[in-house]
Amino acid sequence: MNIILLAPPAAGKGTQAALIVSKYHMKHISTGELLRKSLKQDDDISKEIKQIMNSGKLVSDEIILQLIEKELESAEEGVVLDGFPRNRVQAIEYEELLQRLGQKLDAVLYLSIPEEVAKARIIGRRTCPTCGKIYNMQMEEMTEELCGSCHTSLISREDDNEETFDLRYETYMRETSPLISFYQEKGLLKEIDASLKTEEVFKRIELILNEV
Ligand code: AMP
């Protein structure tokens, strides 16, 4: 099974992807995470990518497609794509890549959420730098900013602030939201209300995936 999580920033793609992979034993591919990992090197290209990410714009299709191709070729199980494709060029290249690999796309889960709800979430979002677990300080009752799994101090992503959120949302509306009708026309789009609680959103995803 191959699925795409399509959503505006802070709709909960990463959280739902983690729940999906643990239940369905799939591979989670987050292009944002792959980019953040690659930024640990202090070279010119890393600096350029970091600057693009912090301005809320999209990294070049060429870089993203190279990352994705490598990940898909080494995937032995189904894949949950989180943050890819983000525009029409990437969507078309992904179709061609799947065809070359003799695979197909099974569903596109569109996590819909009002802009203001997403914006409020981004301010409370924390990530564990060790295991990658995502927390929301507004939704979870936490007294300390420590990871519940590995006890590392949680951090805020550099691009999780109000200003960058507005830019990322604008980029999403312009570049990514046209993919909603792109996949609707192919009969692959399933819309889920992502303003609900994490467990409720996941229940709806399970109902969809059990039918795929
Ligand atoms: P995310 O973790 O998905 O929110 O992505 C963080 C940032 O990484 C985005 O704002 C983009 O700058 C970049 N990025 C992630 N995925 C892609 C993609 N598929 N195409 C272009 N840029 C991407």
C-alpha cells in the first residue's frame, strides 16, 4: 500500500504518519525530515537549503526528487509520504517513478484544517531531537518539556513560528493545494477533518485504510 498525506503546515501529518507506520508496518518518508537531517553538514548547499526552509519556500524539485527516488528504491514495504509531493511537477514525477518501479498509489489522505487552528498548533509544537516524536503543548497536558519516550529535552523547529507559518501557508495555498483537485479527479482523494483530536483523526484514517 502506498499513500500520500496531503495537508497544510501543522495539520498533523507527521503525527498521523507515525501512527500509520506503527499499525500498518509501512515506511515513513518525510521530505522535511530528510532535509533537516541533511542540514547537519555545514556546507554551502546546507546553508542554502536552510535559508529556503526558514523562508517558507519550497526546496528545488531536483533535490527533492533525488531524495525521494533513493528512499523509494530502498523501500521494501509500502510507503507513507509526508510532505511530498508539494506541487504538480513533483506529483507527475512521482507517478512516473511509481510506474518505473511497477507500483501504484492507493490513496491520498487530505487532512483539512482551518488556517487559524493550524497556526495555533504550530506555536505549541515541540519535537524530540533524539527520537523525532512530535508533541503539542496545547493539546497534551505536559508539565515538563521532556520526551515521554526517551526523556530528551524537547525543541521547537526553527521554522515553527508565526511569521514563517504565514509564508509556509501561502506557499501551500499556491503550490500544494492544487493537488487536491489533481487527486480528486483520479478518484484517490479522501478528506479527513484534522481539527479533531489525534486519536479521532487516526480512527478515520484506519477506516479508510482498512478499505484500501
Ligand atoms: P515539513 O517538515 O514537511 O513541514 O517541511 C519543512 C520545509 O522543508 C518546507 O517548508 C520546505 O521548505 C521543505 N520541503 C519539505 N518537503 C518538500 C518538498 N516535497 N518540496 C519542496 N520543499 C520541501
